[in-house]
Amino acid sequence: MIKPELLAPAGDLERLKWAINYGADAVYFGGPAFGLRANAINFTMEDIKEAVKYAHDRDKKVYVTVNIVLHDKEADHLVEYLKELEALGVDAIIVSDPAVIMLARLNTNLCIHLSTQQSTLNKEAVSFFKNEGVSRIVLGRETSKEEIEEIIKNNDIEIECFIHGAMCAGYSGRCVLSNFFTSRDANRGGCSQICRWDFPLLNENKEELKGDKNFSFCTKDLSLIECIPDMIDMGIRSFKIEGRMRSIYYIATIVSVYRKVIDEYWNNKEKYAYNEKYKKILDACANRESTVQFFNGDSGFNCQYYNDRVEISNQDFLGVILDYDDETKIATIEERNYFEKGNIVQIFGPNEEKDLVIEAVYNEDLEEIDAARHPKEIIKIKVPFKVYKDDLMRVKRVWQRVKNMLICCTFIYERFRWIAMNKEEKKVYLTQEGVDELKKQLDELKNVKRPEVIIALKEARALGDLSENAEYDAARTEQALVEGKIQELEAMLENVEVIKERNTEVVDIGTNVKIKYDDDDETDVYTICGSKEVDPFNNKISNESPIAKALMHHKVGDVVTVESPNGEYNVEIKEIF
């Protein structure tokens, strides 16, 4: 048995290099013509030359998509194009049209892989295309485990299967909805993703049903991470990841996870045990739900389709390591999403991952700043362990201490409760410093962040195919967050009540209080503040948190009972200042 190939998408040269560096055995991409990503950046012939060299220098392979449905007028140019690809040394072309297969066989010695666009689902079809000179079949994504096994048993030919990525509402991409609604041909790279539109529900009189939610044909994503051992044992030759329009973070994350699972099982099948953490990493990287789709048989409605969906751009990706100084232990990072001092993050590369608590954040001139706020900004942080160029930094979804976790949960609760507070026109209690900080944030959002998002949207639009454009999705989501935050801050400033004097006789908003836990010598100091000044890492807690509610208006020496989600406990007030 031959170890299966891990095949990754590449939207451009940058993403190709990331895919290879993070563990892909081969990459596929579209050239300047005859591919099904007309709206993507795609590769020039010079790019293909560089891609082939980069891959072959690392003993990796390059496949070029030529999977368009051909018109007669394009045939002559196609032959010339195929000869150029052959001269550049590409390892295979991916095709769907029988005419392209014939022209490639007659005019070149190129290795031919049959695209999933051909919707090959049975052993007879596989046998037919094998006899036509195809060396590998990319099966339709509707093929079940049992059908794949039958195909492999009856045909001596390489079989490639998709293991991860977006699914199409039509048979492996054979959808005519785009043509019907927008005159954009899905089989010529122009799909307008009609399946992801929301359609109103109508009664027999074609009247929209009020109160009913719109319907979509949008499918859940494919994820076969749990099925990899079975697929290896079946003898599948290549595992394919979908997503030529995806970001470098998505590609690096997905490729590295599947690389680990394939290697772990291949190297020690007897002791292999599936680790749920891999599925969690994949889910955190996704912006849609995922299932095994058709692998275990026909996919039911609830398994395949989903409504009431929210496609959320991933915000876990924090930055790319550009450089690391071994002497100073300072890492230089190109920021991609907001992070600040005290955050617990994870830095990972092709072979390892390590956790880090950010002790301080510096700008490019090594001046300490409160947070990294602007995408593509150059940031420096101290990292006590060795990291490498092109390592990635992402959110670590755990807290070091249970106490901090509970405080942070309070912080999150308060943030989302604010919309309801606005409607009720409740007062917002802030120190003057807090008011000044809110004004500063509002000014930055209006005059810096908002224009940046507008520029990012324009740049992302130029990449095409908006539904599979991670950059556009992220910019759109960021725009919504920015505008929502602006409205929130404006409403807060309208309802703000400044805390002018601190009453140190009793615990109140604006006071610092030192407490001692019952039956324990441990003490903590908290600052009681309004909900919007909560800072768990600096022990600033909301006046509406359980512990603050218990302490409010009590004096030094009082013992109070705190009602927490984990039960009651007592604390003594030692000092108010």
C-alpha cells in the first residue's frame, strides 16, 4: 500500500508556498485559462514556472486545472496551452471534458486526472475513463464509502477523494441555477453561488409567508477528519482539500491538521486513537457547519443543508511571524486580528504548537502599546521559546486560572447585555478616565477603523467570488462589528454618569477593595467599576458581577456571602481605598 497524498489548493503563489510548507504533498491551481475559477487571481505562466520549481525542489507535485467545458472555438488555443504546461513540467492536468482528454492525449504526454466535475460515481465509469487514458479519477463528492470500496476493488487506477471544504448543491458542481438567475456559467468559472441566496417562502397565491424564515440551498461543509483511517485502509491514493479562494490561515491550519492525522495513523495504526482536538481546530477555522456529507451513505436534508445559519469570518487568526531574534527573544509579527497584553495565544508551525501568555505588546519601534489594533500592522512581542518565520499565531481558547475565566465570562456577559441596557436607558457608571477612553475609542473607530474597513472591502472585492472569498468575508464582518461598536459607544456616552468621588467608608462603584477568602489566607484586590470598564487581567470587575453585588455598601470587617454559579462562599472585607 502506498501512503496517500495530501493535496491542497493554491489560489496564488503565496498560498501555494504555505500549503507546501505546512505539509501538502501536492498542490492544485488554475492557470491563466481553461479553469473553473475565472474570478480568482489565478497563475500566470511565469507563476506556474516558479510554482513547479518551488514544489519540485521540495519533492512535491503540481497539478493544473483545465476543467472547463470546452467550446469549439477554444480548441486550437487549448492545444497550445497544454503544450506550454507540459514544457513547464507540471505533474498533471485536471480535466472534465472528454474533448480535453482527447486533445491532451493526441498532442502531449501530460498525466491526466479526471475532475470531480465529471461526477464519476461508479466502477463502470471509472473503467471507461481509464481506457481513455486517464491515470487518476477524482470521484464525485456524492460517492459513499461502500461505493468507493467497490470502485477500488474493481479498477486498478488511482482514486482521489475530497476530504474537506465547501460542497455544491448540484452534482459535484454541475449546477445550472447560476446560469438561470444571473447568466453566469458555473461550468466556465462564473458561478454566482445561487445556492447560498435566501429565498422567500410563498403560499399558493405567491404571497410571501410573513413570520417564516427564508430558505436556502446552502450546504454544510465537508469534513472527513474522523474518517481518515478508514480512507487510508481503503487504498484511496489522494486526499483533496477544497478552497482555492481561501486565506493562508485557513490553508495552513487545514493542511497541518490533516497532515498530523494522516501521519499519526500511517506510522502507528495499532496504537492510533482519534483526537477530538483536531476536529475542534478545524471547526474553529471554519465559517460554516460541517458534516461527513455522503461518506456514510445518502445525506439527509438536515445533514446536508442548513438554514438559520450565520456565516462568521474567522477571528482566531492573530498574525504571521516575520522574524525572531534569538538574543532578545523578540518576535516580529504582521498582525491580522486584534490582540492585547494578557491574551493567551498559540503559536504554531508545520511541526509544533506552543502556548504563550502575551506579557507586553510593542510597536515597530519597540514602544509599548496597549493592544495590536490594525490589520497588517507590524507588532513585536516577547516569546521565550524559538519561533520561525511563517509560523502563525492564533487564539488559545483556555484561561490559565479558573478565577480569571469566571471574571472573563462576566466581562463577556456584560458586553452582550449592553444592547438591552441601551433600550432600557440605564445609566452607565464610569470614571472620568473611562469616559475619556470611550471617546478615544470612538474617535479611532470613526476616523481610522471605518476608513480601513472600507479600503479592505474594496481590495477584497477585486479578488472575486465573494462567497468563497475569505478576505471579503472578514472585511464585511469587521465592518458590521465596527459600525455596531460605534453605535454602542455613542449610546453609552449619552447615558454616562461620571463617578466623581470615591466613598471609602463602604464598598461602592469606583472603590478598591481588598478581600480575604473564608478558610484561606489568600487575598485579592478588586476595583469595582461600571460594566464597560471591566478588565479581568487588572482585576477590574463589574458592579453587577456576583462578588461585587455581595460587597456593595459593606464596611471593612464585614463578612459577606457570594452567590456564584459554582455555589456559595464567604469573603471578608479587609480594606477599602
